[in-house]
Amino acid sequence: MRIITSTIALLLSTLTISATDFETATEAVRNMGVGWNLGNTLEANNQQVHDVTQNSYWGQQDLSSETCWGNYVTKPALLKMMKDAGFGAIRVPVTWYNHMDKDGNVDATWMQRVHEVVDYVISQGLYCILNVHHDTGADSESWKSWIKADASNYNTHKNRYEKLWQQIAEEFKDYDQLLLFEGYNEMLDAQSSWNFAQSDASYTAINQYALSFVDAVRATGGNNTQRNLIVSTYAAASGCGSWSTKLQDPLKKMQIPTGESNHIIFEVHNYPTLTSNGSVRTINSIKSEIDAWITNLKNHLVSKGAPVIIGEWGTSDGNNDYNNRRALMLQFADYMVSSMKQSDIATFYWMGLSESLYRLFPVFNQPDLVETILKAYHGADYSPMLPTMDNVDDFNVTCTTNYTQQWSELNLLARTINASDYTALQLQLDEQPAAGSLQFKVYATKEHYQDITATDNTLNITATMGTISRITMQWKKNTAGTVKINNAYLIKKDGSKVPCEPSVFWGCTMSDFDITTSIHTPTLHRTGGKMYNLNGQQIRFPQKGIYITNGKKVITS
């Protein structure tokens, strides 16, 4: 078994637990606390070949798949931040088809990388859920899944699926009860139907896949004989809503795999909408929906003898809701987490909270939402440790870009901003570029170009640019070239710096990406109540200094 150095002591202590000592599934769900998804990372994938019957469909990517959806390579500090904040469990979604051959053999380097990330989680004493993720999903012209809730599909891929799980289970068979396996993600029928299947045959197929998963894991022996395992309903459908009488069929038709009793967990996902017919919903209507949903989960799943987790949740319009309906979103999150906790249902927020470059510092980019979720679980007096960009003293964003053709572009920024909120983009290169080789390209209401001629370069951002959707560093020559960035950041109107987010746009590759930073993280006392400065003002995210909590002075550093 491969073990990274930082986890040796912890794993040696936990491996003494035998399978017969494992907590039950019900105990695990109660003990894992509140959870988060390490999303758009190990499950990120990019198909070039879409025909599942072709040998070239399998093993299409290397380790770079981890960053192909805009996030960056996961580092241990991110999981420490989650632990320090108060999360108790991390779901690690993983896609496998792009790292296995046609016979189902997983690439050893990919398994090693998955193993490293699992160790990042386990080394913090967090529960870890490891799954098979985008090997399932809704087919489109540009993407095809190989696992479907379909009888023919099951017969075709049964052996490959069981072999995949046999390899995963063997890799981690000595791990203790902190590691759980999840058999598949959102498995759909051949018609890619959401919410419920088109026929009962699809429910039969998903129960067959669930049994194959369980049997494959159990057969590897060791701690896997009693490891807590998770099976999802059809489409991970939650049964929430009343617009069709079939909505609860995925719950009703889901079975506990044969031979299992105390070590099986059911999983569903849900992303409720905060609007209805163009109007913002009331918090009371949202609460009523959650209450009805919990009743359905208890009646149709828990009653079968297994606990439930919400493996993914959020709102249907996540970032837009956070930016434009934040007060309601926070109320929803508070009621969602607290209600589920009261019903012994664990929740795993999908992916937000810390995204993209924020994960590398690491800091939270939605600290008020994090605080709401954690207080909903731990109690109103809980004081989470929430580092943000305000805690970052300085940073350097570095990477090397290899341009392969004329006019190719590296993203310095690939998200929408309002030009009126910023004054400049600063770009620092390792050496002066050749004359006529590089330029800034600003995709905006008013498109803009500016040559890059020095090691230190300033792109002035003016209000006349309007809405900016992208800023790139474009290669102008008809030959290949390499450019090393030593730092790149935006300057806001208030003078604060925001890191640029280098990523490949087209015609180039990026390597050696890193962020070096100095972060001062507030040291908070979670048992205390509210925190105040010496002027008596309540402080939510303290910087360095002296504060008052529980009538005592506290120094944060």
C-alpha cells in the first residue's frame, strides 16, 4: 500500500481497527458531521472519442485531467482548511473511464494520484467518500457514459464494472472506517431521463449494478468485508416535488443489496430552485418543501433499514443565487442543514465555498455561506476558522506557457468582471519578451489589444471597456515560444489585489503552475460566543489583533 509520508502515523494507528469493529452505517452517518464535495477535480474529464465500443474511448487522458475543468491540482492544505473550519467529511468524486483500458485495467499513475488525494482527506481525520462519478451521466453529442440503468448495458459492462471496483477495493482494503465507497454517481437510463426512469427495467438494472458493486468490494476481504458502502437511487433522484406521481419511484424502487444489513447507506442529490415562475420564493415555501422531502426519505428509504446522505446539494442556480438572492440562499442553507441533522441525514455541499485559485491559497471565497452551513450544524455559537483573501498578505502566481502556434492564447482571466470595478492588470514575466511576440487581448464590450514589451507590464482597465469576459496573453509570432509568468494580478478600485487565474484557452500548454503566499489565519475559539473588537463592534472575520470573546481578551495571529 502506497502511503504519503505525512499520513504514516495516522494510518498506522487507524489500521489496527478490524472490520468487525467498524461502526454501523447509521453510526457513520451520524458521526461524519457536515460534508463538502471536492468537485470538478478528479472527476473532470474531456472526451475526444465518444463511441464506447471503440478501444480508443478508454484511457483518453493522463494526470492533466485533474485540471481540465478550471480547478487546479489539489494540495493537502485545502483539506486542512476544511477540517479546521469544522467540516467532518469530504466526498471525492472520481472519473475512471479516461484512465482505464478497454479491459478495465486502471492506469497505475492515476490510481496513485487518487490514493494521494484520499490520504490528504484521511490524514486530517475526516471521513472520505470515494466514488465512480462521470462514468455515468446524461449523454449528449459530445459526451457518452458507459454505465447506464439499462439491462443491455448491465450485461455488456457488468464484468468491467466489477473489475473496476475490485481494483479500487484492493487498493484501499486496509483503510479503516473513515473511508467509504460509493458505487456510482447519477446513473440514468438509455434515454438520459432525469427525475425518474422511463421503465421499471431501469430500476432493476440500477439494483443489479448496486449488487455488483457490493459483491465486488466484499469479495476483496480485509476491512472491505464490513466497510460502509453507499448506493444511490436512480439518477440520485431525491423524490422531492409533487409535479408527477412518478417522482418518488426512484426511492420506492431502490433496494438494499442482497445479504446487506448494517453497512449500507442510501444517497440522493437535490438542488432546489429559489424562484418559481419568475418570482422569488418565500422561505416558508422552501421550508415546507424540505419538510415534505424529509418525510419521503424516511418513508421510502430509511424505513427499509438503511440511513440516507445527501451526497450533493445546493441551489439550482448556485452562483447566481449567491450573488443576487444571497439572504434567501443563506436562509435555505441554514434550514437545510439543521433539518437534515435533526433527522440523522448527513449533507455534502456541492463544490462551491472554495473554488479555482481560492483552493490553492487556500481560502474561502464564500465565507458567509460556509459560516451559515457550519453554524447550522454545530450551533449558533460556533466560531469557525474561515481564512479569506483578507488574510492573504501577499502572493505570487507563477507558471510556464508553451505556445505552439500563432495567435494562441493563455487565459489570464476567464470569468466575467465589470471594468468599472478595476483599475489595472499587472503582469510580471521572468524575462523581457522578444519584440512583437506578445500582447494582451481583452474580450469586452469594447475589445482591446496592447503589446507586452517588458518584464513588468501594466494593462490599464477603464470603465469604457464595459463588461470584460476574458483577458488573455496572446502569442503573435508564427513560431513556437515559451513564456514564464512570475506574477499576475488585478488591482481593484480600492487598491486590493486579486490573483489572475492562468489557464489554457487554445494553442498552448501550461506547466509549473503554483502560488506562493503568506497567509495569516485567525485563531478562533469555537466554544466561545460572538467576537468583538476593543471598540465594542462585532467582528465576523478578525484580522491580526486583540479581540473580546466570552468576556476575555483573545489575540489572533
